[in-house]
Amino acid sequence: MAFFMHLNREEYTEFISGCGAAIINVGITFPINKTIFRQMLHGVGLRNAASQLKNEGFSTLYRGIYPPLFQKTISTSLMFGTYDVIQKSLLDSNLNCRLSKVIAALVAGTTEATLTPFERVQTLLQDNHYNKNFLNMRHAIKVIATDYSVSEFYRGLTPILLRNGPSNISFFLLREAANSYIVIPPSVWTGYKLFKEFLTGAFIGALNSALFYPCNVIKVHMQSNLGGPFKSIKEAAIEIYQERGNRVSCFYRGVHMNYTRAFVSWGVINVVYENLKCFLKNN
């Protein structure tokens, strides 16, 4: 609380802009994300995963949206806001500019990992094996809190940490490079500016999603279990490898759909973030 009390208006704008961008993004891309989740969990093709959702009906299509909505909203807000605050603090202490950006991105990613319980509950709600076990997010949280230990909410934390920090570093450094090399004069048509913002976020997001996809596959495999011993990343990776035909390619089942989703998702996030930030700063 003390941290937020010392933020200035410009720093608050970073948090709010990230929050707004996430809300719009989740609403648009959730059905795509759920299809990818089924591919990760069951190792099936796109048609099979889409068929599962179709057979379950529209009434369950948005089942599980609240955890990612809350998680992504807070996460994206922390991602942009924490990065901005930490970076400025490090620069003020005369730390090297590039190093400041790397440390700020790493801290922002680690901070986002505190939201692991949302990803944990989302996994259980999207897994069709638990359709009859949990009514909604609130019920799932209550069951886990009552029948299991608090640590159950943090199952799969390690792959999330390995994903968040490095992907944030990649995103912010590549985004800054793109903004430096592709400069659009104020007089240029607004639509062109929006197109540039969309493509910048889209291509970086798609690249990161492909690079760190195996981390998500391992995370989903670990979090699909409820109760019992916790598996290490190594144990989970070996299980996936053996269950899916002893092929490394099994860790990339669903990657095409995932980077397509990320392309749209991060394109939307970057456009909304940039324009919402501009609007808030000018009003």
C-alpha cells in the first residue's frame, strides 16, 4: 500500500493503461485460449480440441474466464506499471540504462508470478475432467482452500517464474527497439499509427509465445493435478515426453494456435495500452 501511495500521476497511468488493455484483450481472445489449453492438456490437434468445446456447448465456452480476467488484468497492470517505476528508480541511481531495463523487466515478471493462484484455478476450470467438481471460480477456490493446503494454489509456480521474467525482458527490449527504428510523425494518418502499434505488439507477443510455449505446456501438466505430491519441472517434462510418444515435438502441440492467439492478443494489448496512456496523460 505504501508503494502505491508514493506513485505520481504518470506512474498511475502506466498501471491503469495496462489494466484496461488486459480487460479488452481477454474478452476477445478467451475462446481461442481455451482451445489452445485443451491442446496443451490432452496433446490433441486443433480440430479435436475445437470439437470438444463445440460438444460441450456455448454455455460452457466462457467457463473459467474470471480467473484469467482477474489474473491478466492485474498481471498486465503490474507488468507495465512495475517496469516503469523500477526502471525510473534504477536510472535515477545512475545504473546503466540497458541493465536498468533488464532488471526492471525481471522484477515485473517475478511480481506477476504472485498471481499464480489465478492460473491454477483457471487450469482446473478449463479442464473438462473437473467440469462436475467445480461450479465456478469461487467454488473452486473454496474447495482448494478447505480440502487442500495453501501451497496447492501455487502448483506450477516454477515454470511460471521461468516464463515471466525472460519473456518480459524480451518484450520490453524488442518493443523499445521497434519504437526507436519505426518513428511515425504526428502528421501521419492515425490509422497507420494504430497499425504500427498493433504489429509491434503482435510480432513480439507471437515470438515470445513460441519461445516459451514449452513452459506453458509443463505448467498446465503440473496444474492439472489436484492433490498428491508436487512434481518438479524435470519429472513433469519426462512424463509429457513419455505419454506423447517420446517426441520433443509433443511439447509444441498447439503452438501454431498459441502464437496466432498471442499475435492478436498482444497486438490488441499494445494498441489499447498506448492509446489509453495517451488519453489519460492528456486529460
